[in-house]
Amino acid sequence: MKKTESLEPAPPLGNVLVIGGSGVGKSTLINAVIGDYVAPTSWGKAGTEKLEIYQDESIPFRLIDSMGFEASSKRQHKAVSAVKRWSRECAKEGREDNQVNVIWFCVDGTAARLFEKTISQLNEATSMWKSVPVIAVITKSYSDYEKERNVQMVREAFEPHGEQGPLDVFRKKPDYSKRLKRIIPVVAQAWKQSETNVVAPYGIDELIELTNELMPEGLECAKGDLQDFVMARRRALSQGVIAPCVAAGAIVGALPLPIADAMVLAPVEATEVNAIARIYGLANGEKFDAISDTIIDVGTVSVAAKGAIGVLKAIPGINLAAEVLNATVAASFVAALGEGCVYVFEQICTGKMDDSDLESIRRYFEEILQSQEFLARVAEALRSMRGGMDPAAIARAVSILFAPAE
Ligand SMILES: Nc1nc2c(ncn2[C@@H]2O[C@H](COP(=O)(O)OP(=O)(O)OP(=O)(O)O)[C@@H](O)[C@H]2O)c(=O)[nH]1
Ligand SMILES: [Mg+2]
């Protein structure tokens, strides 16, 4: 790794990710921007997982040349995971400058029929950096005649398209049109069109200037995108903890024990709260023990818990065996507590909630158990229950109602 010799602390270099299909001209473009006397530093294994990192005093940003990916989603995945691993590794070394701040989407100007597919792949591949500015670079733009049309086609490829039917609400495609800042056709290297005609390079100055202009915005956006990405991952991991805990709640709740005070759920709730806290990196120290105790207290012996159980058991028109009713209520408590933990731990991690404010944490969980929404969801789960005691079916019904819509 290159070390800065100067005593002045270097200002943060922004990173430009250069990404596109193989052979579109990424390396040629980088060469035009940075000059061929700068040797890149290789990062990662050979093949698609390798990145070439270019840095030089003459350029105010760092360029990351990713290996081109084909239509194959496996190669695409590898190319993108290399960038993510690079980010993580730099973070471990304590470097702050490990994020992607501007992205150059490279598409081949001589292959316009691929634009739509390529742009949608590139958008997907870089969705982790969803608000980071994107410049679409149309490489090999040798033909003046095709230039205008190509720009138009790239623009259209960024528009959210496809009719959204009524059943598509859960599969809504993200809108990437806002990230596109400009479309720049370039020729990175003189091109010999015929014996007598050479197309001169162009577009490189515009690309450098715009990248510089966008860098402050890119540095800001990357921070937010990274945090959103990490939080979304943690949410998904938490679902993997909540589901088996809900199932355990259904089994424990069905035992012929009085659950009037929901105390039997304490061990399941403790497991759940601790496991989710571990995902959020919060599960140690006395401070956390106090949080965990507060949450479990609300979920077991609190007035809120007792009240909710009372209301739920008295819902008219539900004719279920006592054990089915108990198991469903127990599973729902575990589901709601898990969902609440995800929310509260996320608030703590992002500094929006104070981890020593136990009163607020307690109030938040009490409000969940007393909310109309919670009662309505459990009532719906109860109404959907058919037949006798089947903890797995109960856990499934409850999980469906509680799993957050993504
Ligand atoms: N004359 C000319 N040739 C270009 C230009 N851009 C790309 N090429 C040619 O296209 C071919 C592929 O370019 P590369 O820059 O290697 O493409 P790449 O995207 O880095 O490819 P991978 O690293 O394999 O993903 C090379 O033969 C380049 O010389 C250009 O602006 N002018
Ligand atoms: Mg290359």
C-alpha cells in the first residue's frame, strides 16, 4: 500500500468505482484519465474478484477498476463482492476512505442494443450504494451520428419502467433514475476509422470535472448508504433469530401451564433479545443487561403484558382450544418483542436513542403490547387458526403477520 510521505494529514480521497461489462473499455478510460505511467495496486485474488486501484497525486480521486462482468450473474456477483470485501477490509485497517463515492457506469457505444440490460444489471450490482452519484460513460463513442441516440437510450434505460400491476406492490423495483447525474459519451484513445480518418479522444475532461464536482455529495451519500446497507443486513439476520424463537414460544405457550403472567416465556425472550443484540453488537456489559431485563420484564410480568393477554383471550367469536389460544398469544409476544428489539437496537446504533434511557425503552415495548395494531394482528392470527394444536402451523401464521414487509 502506498504511504503518504507528507506530514500534513491528507484530505480524504474519494473513490470512483469504474464498472461495466468486460471489454467495454474501462481500463482504456482509466488510462486516459490518469496516464499510463501510474501503476495500479492490485487487490484480491486473480480473476473476477480482483480490483486494480489507481492513485496518483495528479488526480484528486482514487479509481477502482473492477473486472468486467458478463451477462452471467455469477461473474457479476463476484465483481461486486470484490468491491464490498475491499470496503470491509479497508475499514478493518482503520481507514475511513473505503467507500464508493462516485460510480462510472461504462457501456459500449458500439453495442447500443445491450444498454437496457446492462444498465439494469449495473444498477442492481451497485444497489448497496443506492444514492451515490452515477455518471454513465458511453465508451467508444466514435460516431457523431449515433451519439445523440445513444445518450437518449441510456437515459431511458434509467427510467423506472414496466407497468406495475396491483400484485406487484411487494416487488416494486427501486427507482434508480435519481442517481444518474449525467451521460457522457467518450473516446478514450484515438480511433483509426479508416486510412484517412482518425477520431480524436474527447469527453475525458468533462468526466474528470464532473467527478470532482460530485465528490462532496458522493462522500456524504456513501456514509448514509453504508449505514442503510448494514442496518438492512442486520434486520435480515434478526429475522433468522426471531423465526425459531416464535416457534419456541408457540411450544412453550401450549404447555398446560397457566401463562397468566407470561413468565414461562422468559427464557425464550431472553434468548431472542440476546441473540438480536449480538447482531447489533450490543450484547455485552452491564448496560445491556439492564436493557435486556427491562424488555423481558415488559414481555412477561408487566401490566401491559397481562392486559394484552386478558384482551386477547376474551376476543368474542374465537372458538379455539385453550392450548391453541395460549400458544398463539405466546408466539405473538415473542414476535412483537423481536420486532421491537430490531427497532430499538437500530435506534441505539444510529444514535437516535440513548441506551441508558431505560424508561423510554420500557415505554416503547409497553406501547407495542398495548397497541391496537398488535391486538389486531394477533386476533387475525387467531382467526386464521384451524384445527387442533400444531405449534409449527401457529408459528408460521404468527410469523407471516409479524415479518416486516421488505
Ligand atoms: N481506439 C480505441 N479503442 C478502445 C477505446 N476504448 C476501448 N478500446 C479498445 O477496446 C478493447 C477493450 O478495452 P479495455 O479497456 O481493455 O476494456 P475493459 O473494460 O477494461 O475490459 P476488461 O478488463 O476485460 O473487463 C481494447 O482493445 C481497447 O483498445 C477507445 O476509446 N478507443
Ligand atoms: Mg480492464
